[in-house]
Amino acid sequence: MNVYEISKFILILFILLTGTSMIGVYSAYQLPTSEIKTTALCTYQHKGTYNYVAELKPNIIYNRTTLMPGEGTLYRAIVEEIDLTFAYVLECNPRLEKNTIDQEVIIQLESPEKWTKMFSDDEAEEILELSSSLNFTLRINCTKIEEIIDRIDKETGTYSQEYNINIKPEIHFVGKVKTKRIDDTFAPELTVAFKKAASRYIEIENLNQTKKGNITETHQSSLIWVENQRTTFHITTIITSLALALSAFIYIEHKPPTPSRKKIQKTMAPHKDLIAETTKPPAETETTIELETLEDLAKTAEILARPILHATNGKTHIFYTIENNTKYQFETTESEEETEVPSAEAIELRALSLRRLLLNLAGLFLTVSGVLVLAWVSWLIWYDMTVWGKDIALIFFGPRTGQAISLGIGMRVVYYFLIGVAMLLSGLLTFLRRRLKFTVRNFPIAFIK
């Protein structure tokens, strides 16, 4: 392989490596540099439980005077009163340090899509016998409720066959656990619906209600392995880009001319003072004399004291001179070229040039790589000491498990430092090798003198 072929191979290699490094940089910047972790400090749950006992008129359907949830349908014709109870429980893990609970009970009587009446505190206490405790009780007297319904219907000119009693306790809870404050509201609403379908009955559903909550703490932590990955790809991109630029320069410098150009240069070299380039095709003359060689044409041009014009037509090269409507012409084509066999001296010079090229390229690559690796190690040391407060020994010899720097094989910062030093020294020694040899070779002579 000659210098041109090797430089071409190296150029392609560094194009691929540079492209891979740039893709790595792009993918590394798609990753987040920090993550948010949420820790639950406290979990709690509100529980509101309703219960009722319905007092019945004498009847033959149940043969009893009371009904509780799940024991049967509450027919309005036989229900006299409903005693409702409400119990509230707060479960919290861990236990609260401090807490306060306030409650307000709102009771509404409504005829759906017609009217709504809000009971005042005095009315709720008088008509429904509402207690004022957190776990309250109340009594719904069906006769009293129907009397109120009839009075409101007369006032509004409506007729209510169905109506509801909405019980809305609002429990405001404030507590403290660790250093966090809990401020929450629980509103377990219950509707006592007086229905009329095939029969008139009372419906009480959704007796058990809950509400869950939690207190969390959020921590944001940096992902060091992402930063290391970005830095690594930045370094590889810089190294491969420099090597790519150098290999492109060497490739261009050693790119051989095309065979036609080489032939033309060789043919024209002895007569370059007589030859002038032209873009126009040769003019038509009465007489055209074809000469066998460019040397014959050059002799004729010197005798006639005329310049030689050079024109091209595709792969054909035409050299000619014109005198008194007579054209003297030499024509050659690229297909007529012969492969030049290099001499032994030329082969040796090419081999020497190739060795020097490879040594210089290797030296430059090792030196630049070593400098960049050491620069990255210096930045990492500064970052760990200023941000994390680590000492130099821990930075150099501490494990990096789970970080990109580890490479999955237990790499540590000291290993990268040694690699960088080795690459830098190897590159410098490669550059200085010939000078060192010359100095050592001439030292005894200089010493004797």
C-alpha cells in the first residue's frame, strides 16, 4: 500500500469515528442531568361512617319496629323516624405530633329542579335534633319534614313528589408530622332521598366514605454519570476531529494526479515556454500536417517562430501551430498513456515518506489524546473537590461503580491519569525520536571537539 491508499483508509476511519462521537454527544445531551426523587413522609386516611336506625309503624311486612342498613326497604308509609349517626376516624402513619379538627355541618332540604332550603343552626337543632359534636347524631321525623315540604310547595306554587335531605359535614384538619404541615378538608356528603317510583320509599346510600392523602418530600440529585458521559464524548469528538482534519490534509497532499494529467505534464515539461493554453478548437486550414511527437512540433514552431497552442476535446489533447494557412498538429489521447514504472529510488523515497507520515500521525494523535485525557482528569478532580468536597486520595482511588467512568470494569480516575501520562509521553517521544538519535549520535564528536 502506498501513502495515498493508507491516508485514504485513515481518512475513512476517522470520518466514521468522528460521526460516532458526534452521535454520542447528541444522545448524551438527550439524557437529563438530574433526577427528582419523592419520599413519602406521611400517609393518612379520613374515614366517615354513617349509620341509621329507622323506627317503623306497626306492620306485617317486617313484623318489627326497627330497620338498620341492609335489613330491608324503607317504605315511606311505615317509617316514622330515622335516627342517623356519623363517626369520623383519622388514620395516620407515622403518628401526628400536633393536630386540630374543626367541623361544620350543612343540611339542605331540596325538591330536585324546583327549590332548595338551607337549614339554619337553630332549625337543624330544633327540627332534626342535630348534636354539635364531631361524631354527630340527628333525627329525621318524616311527619315534620312532610309538613315543611307542603308549606314550601304552597309558597312556591309547586308540587313535590320526591325530595332529598342533603347532609354535608365539612371537616377541616390541620396537623404536623416531622417538619411538614398537613392541611386538608374532608366532606363526606350523605343524601336521604324520598323517592316515588312504583312505590314510595326512602333511599340512603354511600354510608361509608374515605379520603386518602400523603405528605411527600422532593429531592433533586445530579446524575454524575450523565455529566461524565457528555465529557467523554466531547473529548473523543475533539480528538477524532483533529485527527480527521490531519488525515484529510495528508490525503489531499498525497492524492496523485489523474493519469491524463500526469502524461500531459510529462510531455509538456520540456516545452512549457512554447506552449500556450486555449479554449477554442483548432481553426480549419487548407493544409494540415500531422506530426508524430510533440518534440517534432516544438522544432517546427521554433523554426517558424510561432507559439504552440494546446486545446482539449474530451480525452483528446491537440497541440498545433499555424503558418500561412498551414496547420502543424500533434494529437494525443489519454488511452495512449502508459503506466510509468517507478524507479528503485522513487520506491525507497515513498517508503521513507510513508514511515515518516505514520510516525508523525501517531505522535500527534498520542500527544493530543494524552493532553485531553489529562485535562478531563483535572476538571474531574476540581469538580469533585469543589462540589462534593472529596479529598484527592478518594478521587484518584475511590470506586466509581454505577458511573460511566467505570466502563463496567472497575475503572478509576488514577487509571485514566496513568493512561493520559503514557499517551502524552509516547507522543512526545515519537516526535523527538529523530532529534534524540541525532543528538546521541553526535555527542561523542562534540565532546571530543
